[in-house]
Amino acid sequence: MYQVHYSKKAFKQLEKLDVPTRKKIYSWISKNLVGCSDPYRVPNFKELKGDKRGYIRYRVGTYRIICEVINNELTILVINIGHRKEVYKK
């Protein structure tokens, strides 16, 4: 079972979002990622390419959650959270 951890950057990005969006993202992470047995079989999953190779993203409405899966520690590290138009630029 995988655990979810947040980077300082991701936590700050979450806190800047409006309350309904923040709740939606927290709820999605709690339902789909916390305690999951395989983070690669979660809905709205996609492996990233190019300079972001090695990271994965999950789609929650118009927002994206960028993560790194650390398999030997059974950890999903949330690195970046933001609107789809801006999350890949950071």
C-alpha cells in the first residue's frame, strides 16, 4: 500500500487554491492514491515525457497533480499541483 507525501511547493500550491478546488483535489487524492496498491492503475493517469520523464500526472478536472513514484519506499511524492495551462511550465 502506497503512502502519499507532499513537497513544500505542492503544499503551498494547494493552499493558494480556492476552497472548493482544494477540497476536490484532497478528496481525489484520498480516494484514489492513499493506500492504493498500484499507482499506475489509477484513473486519469499518464506518464510524462521529455524533460519531465520519470514523473506521472493525474487529471482532476482542469487541474493536474504531478507526482514521482518511489517504488522501493512505496511512496507517491506529490511535486506540483496546478491548472493544466500552467502546471507544466514550472
